[in-house]
Amino acid sequence: MISQSDNFIYLLIYALTMESSKIRRYDIDWLRVILFALLIWFHYAAFSLGQLFDGETTFEVLNIPLFFIIAVMHQWRLAALFVISGMGTAFAFRRRSWHQYIRERGIRLGIPLIFGIYILFFGIFNIKDATELLFSIFPGSGRMPYGHLWFIYNLLIYSVLLTPIFAHVKNSPDGIVVRLVRAVLSTKWGIGILFLPPLILAINGIMFKPWEFGEVGMWWEFPRYLIYFLLGFLLISAKEEYFSVLDSIRIPVTIFTPILAILWFSVNEGSEIPSIMEGGWVKRGYPAFTGETIVASFIQSFHSWFWCLLIFSWSSKILNKPNKWLSYLNEAVYPTYIVHMHLTFLPIAILGAIGIGYYSGMIIGTIFVMFSVMFCFEIVRRARFARVFFGIKGGGKEVYELFPYKQINDEGLNTFIEIIFHILVIIMIIGLLIFLVLAGVISEI
């Protein structure tokens, strides 16, 4: 017979187990928010770099720190975002079957992607070409119908390709895959997590980088970011071992990452082989494999991976705590990412045309884009039928929890307000398209 006290214990264990399965890592959410905010700054700073040079392409030593920051950040920010996406997948897959996961990915990633291609990037005016390019393998950065939404495009493909592995790990939480990951994480002094991932990434670079220039997730970067995405999933699947090893490697990673950054920058700037970090040098007449290219691939892989470990180890220590703004900011990440590039080029063109200096323009422009993307988010999240096109979860229930709906008890008035916000979304979309067109017109003048 089972006593009442036994029943209570079983219920308590069950409740704790269910609670732990739904645990949320605030540090990962915070990193997602921070990195996408940096993405907005990075794009503005990088695309406006032309303002630093006059007609004779002069170069000032004072600008070296800026070039260093932009170049180094470009090596790890996307890598870290794909790792975070893999971690988010690990959390999501625990509560979903593989069909539910695929269906959700199709909605959350596929619908905004299609919307971006055919509406935000004018694909509706040339449906045939846009569709052909959508299904082309690596069409080239100048021909991508999805523009900066390549991140979503790759993520959707990775999610589908890796679903069998995700399902296996879920169905066999103590199976061979998770046991191998735990064995790697349990190596003495954290050697496994420090060395094995960058070695795998270096092999990818050595094999595939010589043949094509890596750009926006294509060519050799496609498997590279897939590896980062898978690594994020596997690390979270190992649970306690991962967060434990982060604590043990925090100090050595903090010491070596700046050294690797300087080493990477020196090799990148000093190499006689063009684009030694981006790839494609065979087309320029250089041999595919040399000692210099192999060493460069190792430096690049260790550099980007150590940056990932650095930010994850420190965020787990200082950012894993709830905050009243975190949920709001986390919800804003996806829609603001979708619209931010449309809002970036026009201020760059205008501020450049009127002679505003680079650094002043960067501050003004970045602030403008930040406020603009949040304004767009506030409009879209209040229009229930527009939310799905911008990657926002939920519908009417979530909308009616927001101002001004929750202050109004009149159903007819709330319906009228909904119509107004849907009209505002349409106006907003037209405005984004106008911004993109005007930026091109001003740049040509």
C-alpha cells in the first residue's frame, strides 16, 4: 500500500521534475537581446564605413580601433547567435514532438522569410526570379532574394536537416550522443570544450574555404554555422555538465581570447594571400593548401570559438537572473531584426549627403534605427494578424493583454482599434519600402 505521505513525495518529485523541464536560462535570453542590439549597431557602423574615406581613400591611424572592433566582432557575433539558436532549440524540443517542431519552425521562420522575400524585398514584382533564387544553392550576396534574412533562411534549413539528431537526443537522453558530449565536457581542465569544437571548425575551413569566398552564410560558411547551431543544441542537452565547465574555464578563456583577437587581426591584415579569412583565394591564382592557410584556419576557428565561450561563461555568471524587461525585449528581437536593415540605409545616405562626420553620424543613425525598430515592434505586436509575418508568437489573446485593449471593456471599440493597428502596419510596410528606395536614390546622386 502507498501511504498518503508517499503520495505527497511522489507528487512533489513530479512537480519538481516538471518545473525543471521548463526552466529558462535568463542568461541565454539576455545574450540573444544584447547580440541582436549589437547587430543593429554593427550593420550601421559597417555599412557607413565609406564616410571615413575621402575621394582619395585616405586612411587614419586613429580609425584602427574601430576597424579592429568591427573585424573581430564579425568573426564571432553570428557564430554566437547560431549557438544561441541551437540552445533555444534544445529547450523547445523537450516539450515538442519532431512533427510539432518542424511545423513550428515552418511558421516561425518560413512565414517571415516568405513575407520578406515577396513583400519587403519586392519579390512580388518579379515572382519567377525571386522564387528561382529562393531555391538556388548559394545564389551570391548580390542575388539573394531574402537579403539580410539569410540568417532565417539558413536556420530553417539547419532545423530541418538536424531534426533526426534532435529527435534521437530527446528519445535517448542518456544515449551515445549525449554520453559523448558529456565525456567531452568532463575532460580535465575543460580541454574537451576548449579544443574539440574549434578543431572541427578548422577542418571545415581548411577543406572548403579555398574554393569560394564565404559570404552571408553561403559556401564554406554554410557548414560552419550549421556546426555552431548543432554545438548549441548539444551543449544544452548535456545540461549540468555544460554550465559546470563554463565556470571552470572562465578565467583562462578571458586571458586567451584577447590574445587570439590580436593574433587573428594581425594575420588577417598581414597575409599576402587575399581574403585568407574569407576564402576563395584559389580563384585568384593561389594554391588551395599552404602552411599559412592552414594555420589561418586554426587561428580563425579558435578565435571565434573562444569568443563564444567568453561571452557564455560570463553571462552565465552575471546575467542568469530575471528582469521585468527581459520578456519584452526578447519578444522584440525577431521583428526588429526583420525591419532594421530597411531603416539603416536611408539615414546613412542622408547624413553622408549633408556632410555629417562618420562618428557623429554613427551615433545619430544608430539611435534613430534603435527607436524606429522599437516603434515598428509596438505597432506590429498590437495587430493580431500581422504578428506571424514578423515572427511574433500568439494572436488575439496576447494582443488583448496590451495597451490600449486591456483598458477597454467595449468589444466593438477594441475591434475598431484592431483595424486601426492593422492599417498602421500596412502604412509601416509601405514606409519601409520607401526608405529602401530612397536610400538607393540618394546614394546614386
